[in-house]
Amino acid sequence: MGSSSPATPANVFVYGSLLAGDVVNALLNRIPPSSVAVLPHHQRFSIKGRVYPAIIPINDKQVLGKVLLDVTPSELHILDEFEDYEYERSKVNVFLEDGSLELEAYTYIWKNKTDPHLNGEWNFEDWENLHKENFLKMTKEFMEEFKKSQSSHQV
């Protein structure tokens, strides 16, 4: 990914499948503390042919999501690997939903800002009802492969 991993825990703004606690738990083996948050000057889109969304910078728009707090460097590495190569991890400023606090966080932004496959608004409830079960299965399979690849790199 574009940004190097921090040496200390970080905040991560999530806005799609990672809003589901069981998906986060399948990846990180825990659910970090979180708060509802808003990312200003971005918009969330459905991606034609995919079940997960993308965000890109767009003035005067905002994305409602969650900020995961105290994500460790090794957990951030897992999230980097999980997110497709078409995303870039970037630092952003998010606001807690009540506007009380601004936090620096990482998030995953779609690299191709003019992608013709970005199509309409993505809806978490629809995803949860239609795709979550299969997505969770895929996530668990990803983690099995990830763990195998990590253990094969150790001497």
C-alpha cells in the first residue's frame, strides 16, 4: 500500500464490509473498540460486479462509517493485505458522529478516481442481507491462506 505501517496503534476508518463486526473479527481475531464517524469530502459508491464499495474524494459529500481504534501494526498489515490492490491506504481526518472530536485515521481509497464501474450508492443493509454470509466465508478462507503464507515466510 502507499503508506508505510506505523510503529504504534492507529485508527482505521471503515465504510463497507468492515462495518460488520464478524468480518473484522474473522480478520483480526478481535473487534477493536470503535465509534461511528463521518469522513468529509468523500463519497461511497457501489462497484459494478462487486459486492463491496469504494470511496473517492468528492467535495461537499461525506461518508458515514466507523473508526476502528487502536489497530495494531500487525492488524493494519492484515487489513492492507485484505484490501484489494485497487485500493490505496491513505491518511484522512474523520469526525466522530456527534462532531465532538476530529481524529486522524487511515482508510482505503479507490485508486481509479474516474472508474466507470463506480455506480450509485452502496447500502450496508442490502449487503448484509444479500452478501454477508458468502463474504464472511471468503474472509475466513483469505485468513487461512494469509496465515499459511506468513508461516512459510518464517524460518
